[in-house]
Amino acid sequence: MLKASPSQPSASEADTLRTEVAILSDVAAHLHGATDVPSLLQTALDDLLSGLGLRSGWIFLGDETDGQLHLAAARGLSPRY
């Protein structure tokens, strides 16, 4: 029995995939040199936002001791936040 071959991605989907792979490659290259979690998270966030053309974003981490989410990295947020 023959299996159907997967459909080829459209040009738009292929461009999106190339962009995503490039962003992940940048993140991986920068994370390789990170020595602490805060700088690792900030670098990853900066690479993601730059690659996606965004101006702001944030990363929250869960704390197992209090069950709360805590802001771990941010860019482009209001200081009041």
C-alpha cells in the first residue's frame, strides 16, 4: 500500500520555517556562552523578539515553593509593570 507523500509547504510557509530556524539558530548560538539563568533568559528573549520583529515581550518562571509565576526576563515593558 502506498503512503501519501506530505504536501509541500507553500512559499509563505517555507519563509516562516526559514525565519523560525534562523531565530532558533541565533538563540542556540547565544545561549552556548550564557553562564547564568537571568542572562540566558534575557538573551533568548532578545533574540526571539528581534527575529520576530517585536518590541516587547516577557518570560515568567514558576516557583515551586510558592506556586506563583515570577517575571524572569522582559524587554519593552513599562517600568510600572
